[in-house]
Amino acid sequence: MELSFSDYGFSLSKKSVSAYEKMLKNGQQIYFEVAELESIIDYYTLQQRTNDIAKAIEYATTLHPKSIQLSLKNIGWLVETKRYEHALSILEDMERTHPKFSDIYLYRGIIFAHLGKIIEAESEFYYSQELAEDIQEDFETVVGLTFEQAKQYKSALKFYRAVLSNTPKNTFILYHAAVCSEQDKNYRKAIAYYESYLEEKPDAHKIWYNCGVLHEKLGNDKKAQTAYDFALAISPEFTDAKYNKAVLCFRNKDYLAAAKLYKECLAKNPTDVSLTCYLAETYAEAKNYKSANLFYKKAIELCPEYQLAWQGLAEISFKQGNYNDTLIYIEKCLSIDPKNAEYQYIAAISLIGLGELNKAAEKFMEAISTFPQNYRYWIEYADMLHQYASAKKAEEALRIAISAMPNCDRIKYRLAAYLLIANQKKEAAFYLRNAVLRSPKLSHYFTSFKEEVKSEQFLLNIAHSLEG
């Protein structure tokens, strides 16, 4: 159904708009009544034609500089475009000539709300209500919505609670109270408001979905999935709920369920390259590499430069020991993003698999230069040196790493192992004790012993024996 202007409560005149635009086109000057100019401004506002709104307001206030209605239109536009000081100066002038006009104080309250002056805003709102000819039954609602629009969520909630104290089943207010609570990071309270809403309208699938999102934020995946299931039971084709449930299933390693949901989402959005890639990743995690490859390649067909798809193909090839293919795919990634340290690292470990140790060392150094704070790059680079080149070079690499990351206990554990292998017991003990006192749970990086490390004390005893 096509909406008419009157559906929005505006007394708009197509004739006025047409005459105004003809005047501008011909460079003429035509007289318009205040009501006609209001309708022209409202028309452009409805159409969201920003430049035309500004021009119409300028023309209107020039033609009728004393019109309070047009002045309010101007103030509304100034508020919309965040020119608060200009708006306040106009309101100050209006107050001198119309001190009992309630809308002056209403607009000033709106401006103060946007400026974060909560006490002043509330004072203006209450004074506006006192001056109003008719008592506004929805006063708290209007003020609450104003504060919400101004992103003053705590203040908005104060007025929403006042409404709910009288009408606790008001779903409009329950919804906005939930939104404000969520914005205020009070997720449990937001869920409570949504649940009250659902008591009145249990078939509101989007509200069930919102509850699911909030339960996820609270780390309650079981309740989140239940909420998404309710949303989908009401609206089986609700793609947002399917997608979120798919992500949830993936996170909980239910890859078959995740893949099914992603495929259903993809059926509705077959050209969505991200969805295609997520489905491929899900198959990869389920070790269904054939399907994973298929969907990564489909993602590339949709977007040839989509690097996550190329990376996915590289990672699958590496897991299958196809190092040549890994290099082909990862070099494509590097052609798109040449400074990506992870891509440089994947190239390095692939080159080790191919026995190209000099080239692997070069790629490791590129990765380390790009991201020197990544302990994994340093350790695997040192392990390569230790196994294939020189223990001394491996030790040297880890000493440099420690100078860059003095608090990285993983590297200290590994260096302690190297030093012990080289019979440098005292220095090994120093690094081992330092690491174990800070991070006993990272002891698996200390690989020089075959015995199972059962406790922190076990490692300290080893360090003590080495010192002796």
C-alpha cells in the first residue's frame, strides 16, 4: 500500500512543493503562507532531502522572521544537525517575546538532553508541562523517548519506569526499556523487560531473537539457543535467528547442526560470500575437507580477492600435507595483503614441510618483523633452527625474543629446555624458575624432559637441582 502524506500526520500540499521548486528553478520570488512553508519543510523532511530542508528553512524564516512555528522548525533542524548553541540562542530570543510558550522549554529540554545536562533537561521538560494548555497524558513517554534518542539511557529508563508503574503491560514501553537497559549494558534487566513483553505477545519472534542475543552476551549459550529456537518456531524463515544459532552451534563444536543452518541461510542469500566462507570453515572443522574446499572455491567465484577463502584453502592443504598447494594459496593471500604476519608464518611452516629451510627462515623473519610480539612465530622459528641448523642460533633467537617480550614465559620455558640440552644448567635453571613461578600451567613449553610434569613443585625441584 502506498502511503499518503496524511498517513504521517502532515498537512502536506503537493501544489506548494511544486510551486516552491518551480520558483527556485526560475529564480523567482513567490509569497507562501506559513502553513505552506511548513508543509514544504515537512515534505523534504519525510523525503530525507537534507540540502533541500536547509534551503527551505532558510527561505521560510527569511520570509516570515516572526513566525514562531517556522522558528520551531528551524530549531528542530538545528537540533537534528547538532548545532545546539545556535538553537539555544534562537530559543532565548523567543523566550523574551513568548515567555509562556511551552514548546520553547520542551525544545530546550531536548537540547540539554543531547548535551548531557540531565538536571537542566528535566527542569525544562517539567516547566513545559506546567505551561501546556492541555495536560500531556504521555508526558513521561515523550520525555523518555527524548532521552533515549539523546543516548541518555539511564534518564530514559527513569521515565519509562514511571510509565510502567501505571501500565505494566505497555509493550511499547517495555520494548524501549529493554533497549535502553541493553545500551546501558544491563543485559539481565533488558531480558526481564523482554520477557514481560513476551508475556503479552508470546509470538513476537524478534523479541525472542533479542533475548537470544542478550543471553549470548551473558555467556548463557543454552538459554540463547532456546530463545533462537522459539524465534524459529514462530518464524521458520527468520534468517537472523538461523545465522546466530549457526554461530552458536559452531562455537559449541556442533558442526553438523551449524552447517545445516548456514546452508539454509545461504539458500536465502546465495551470493553472500561471508556466509559461503563460514559454511566452508564449518566443514573444515568437521574434517569434511572435500565440502570445505568446494565452498571455499564457491566463495572465490563470488569474490576472487576474498582472502579468507584463499586462507581457508591454504590451511586445509597444510593439514593434508599438500605443502605446494598451501604455498600457492598463501602466496595469493600475500598478494592481497602483503603485510599479514599470519600469512607469512603459514608460508614459513609450509616451506619447512618442503625442506626449503632458507626460504622458511626468510618468511619467519618477515612474520616476526611484521608482528614481533607473537611468541608462536619466535618459538617455531627457533625450533626450526634447533632441529635443522644450530642450537646456538636457536638460543640466540629466543634471547632476542625475550628482550622484545621480557614477560613471555612460554619463550623462557623453551629457552630453558635448549640450554639444558646444551648442558648450560645454571642459566637453564634461571629461566625455568622464572617461568614456573609466574606461569606453572605453561610448562608444556619446557620440552627437554619426558617425565610428566605433575605440579609446580616438580618443576621447582628440577630448577633447584640444576642450580646445585
